[in-house]
Amino acid sequence: MNSLLLTGGRVVDPANKFDAIADVLILEGKISAIGQKLSAPTGVKVFDAKGKIVAPGLIDLHVHLREPGQTAKENIATGTAAAARGGFTSIVCMPNTVPAIDNAGTVALIHERAAREGVVNVFVTGAITKNIAGEEMAPIGGLKKAGIVAITDDGHCVQNNDLMRRACEYAKMFDLPVMDHCQDYSLVTDGVMHEGYWNVVLGLRGWPAAGEEAIVARNILLAELTGAKIHCQHLSAAGSVKLLREAKKRGVSISGEACPHHFTLTDAAVAGSEKFWAADGKQLFHLQTLPSWPAYDTNFKMNPPLRSAADRAAILDGLADGTIEILCSDHAPHCDYEKEVEFDYAPFGITGLETELALSLMQLVHTGRLPLAEMIAKFTVNPAKLLNLNKGTLSVGADADVTVFDEKAEWIFNRADSASKSKNNPFFGWPLKGKIAATVVAGKVVFAAA
Ligand SMILES: [Zn+2]
């Protein structure tokens, strides 16, 4: 049952700098051998991976599963099903649930439920502060004991620099990375979209890039001061990339991640598809049919917001030169009734697990910005390294988490095909290039394309 022979695929394992046509033999949930003309022991199924990429199971370190407490939006069963459809064998869930993951009991609840109902591996993060309120530190040591892989107040940002400093000192003591949603509240106030040209045209309150950059700068200073590993989540602004690039050159223990919506779309998309395709969407992917959507579509509202074309270009440059080492979705499901309101009142966030691989291939690999192996590294070995996960490689003996995909296959993302409980996604109807063939967790096929 947990054994499988994948034959004839192009095996790309960045952790081992391996890139060649080969067979992969999985026995009892572990990688048993990689080589030429391997034969399947009796009873072991063969999966023909010819013409496809065989990669270590992809990891998404930024996912909102909404369980416990917000299961109308998503739960562990549906969220992990969406992950499997998207090619992800491991996901890391954020602690802004109800109650927040600021205590060992909630960590245990998620671990238990994920083991029972989840189809992919679920790793848990704990809050930096109690109830993610930014006032009092959460019991970081107890959370570590309960098995969390990092701390974050994602969705919120600790504004008190001294509190953040103390949390970093604790995190370092417990060898936990600190992941931060970078948002300076005094600069952002109640902004709902990027502060630039389009928010003025549309009459929406602006969320300035400086609101993110100020906290990235703060985090660089605190990483230097405390020696903690600080990871800046969902970077959207050119200035953030510049700060990160300079700090990394000096050896500061700081890192960053980017999400496909920030390096595909821009703030022009909030003005509707016509404006977007006429302005920043020009030449994007050379799509034959241009998807359309209205102005003020709340599926283009997320936090941090879609930014200018120059910011998008800077994020792509940061991914290309290695400044940004990790790709993720910030999968943030919300119910239709919550999103079907005026732009100002809609919650921030979109789903992303099922589209992130294709969009990353399209913007990074198919455009020639990044070799395939480097893009795969940003979904595997790099997040595994940051979080000290024993994942992200196809080394012999490793857990047999494998993602098989066709990098060139074209498909259209349809609302009816999404496994997520929520349908708040701006990419429905988009022609995408790069399709999952199979998702394998511990030797078991948890998703296979029809
Ligand atoms: Zn966030």
C-alpha cells in the first residue's frame, strides 16, 4: 500500500543537486532507491512518470486551515485536500484560529485532527503573543514542547518593538524561527489596497509600501540584535526586497517569502480586468484568452495588497537572485457571503494552494527567470531548512513524499474543481501552465489527476 515505483520521470531533487531521468522506488513509505531500470518487487504498483517532473513533496509554509473555530471557511480535511490537489505534501498552518494557537492544547488538537482527517502532513505554528493580541508573550517554551515549528502572529504584527525583541530572544533559546507578517499599523491605518495611482482613482484608502518596509527594517535590526532567525512573510514591496538583499549580504539571519499573486497581479487588477490587461497585464504569459473580472472584485483584496508593476518586478528580481528563498500561497479561505460585500468591508485574503505551482512555473520558469531546480528548491529544501523539517528531499531513507507534475501541461482552473471549502480566488477561468499528475505522501497516492 505504501510502496510504489515511479518510472521514467525527470527526477529533480535540489537538496542533492540531482537532475536526471530516473526511476524512484518507494518501499514502506520511504525512498528506497533512485536509479535506472529499477524493477518493482511483487505487488508494488508502477506509476508511469515519463515526460513528467518527479520532485520532493512540495511544502507550503503559509496556510490558513481555519480549524478550530472558523470551519465554515475551511477545515483540516478540506484544506489538506486542496493542498494535495496543488501538489503539496506538507503544509504549515498559521495560528490565527479561534481560539488562537497560543497554548499546547490547541496544538495537540490540530495534530490529532490532522492525523485523522488530513491527507497531507500538517505542521503547526504557535502565536508570538497571547490571543495574537500583541500585548503579552505566548508560552513559547510550552508551545515548542507541544511540537510547533515556528512562532508567528500572522494576520497581525507585533507593534511593540521591545516585546518583539523579547519574543525573538525566547525563540532563539528554543531554536524556533520567528515568522512575521510585516505591517506597521500607524502607517497602514485602515488601508485596503496599495497606496498609489489606482487607490486614488478608485477612491479606496491606501496601504503604503512603507508600512511593510518599516517592519522589515525593524526585523533586520532585531535579527542582528538577538541572533534569532526572523522570516518575513508574504513580501510585496520593492523596498522590502532591497532591505533584505542588503542585510543578507551582511550575513544577518533574515529571510523572506513571496506569493504568486504578488508577483503576477498588480493593484491595477482592483480596477477590473480591462484596466489590468491594458496596463500591467500586457505581455503577461501571452495568454490567448484574457480572463475578465469587474472593478472592486474582492478576490483581489489581500494583506499585504497587490502592489505596483515596479514592486512586482522587484519581487521577481528578488526571487531570481535568491534574496527571496521561499515560495508559498498564504492560502486564506473566506466564505462567499463574507467576500460578497463592498471592497472596504470584505476580509483580506484569497485561496492559493491549487494555483501556486502553475503560477510560479509561469512567472519564474517558463519566462526563463529561474531554472526549474531553483524554483523547486523554494518549495522544498529551503522551507524545510528554515523550519528544521525532516522533509524536502528524495534522499534514500527519507519519507516518500513526492510530487509529480507536468511543467508544460495546460489547464483551466475552474471553480467547480477546487477542493477548498472556499472559492475566494482571483484565478478562476485562467489558462494555467503546469499541472499536478500525482501527490504522494509517505508512499501513498493522495491525489492523482484524472
Ligand atoms: Zn499575513
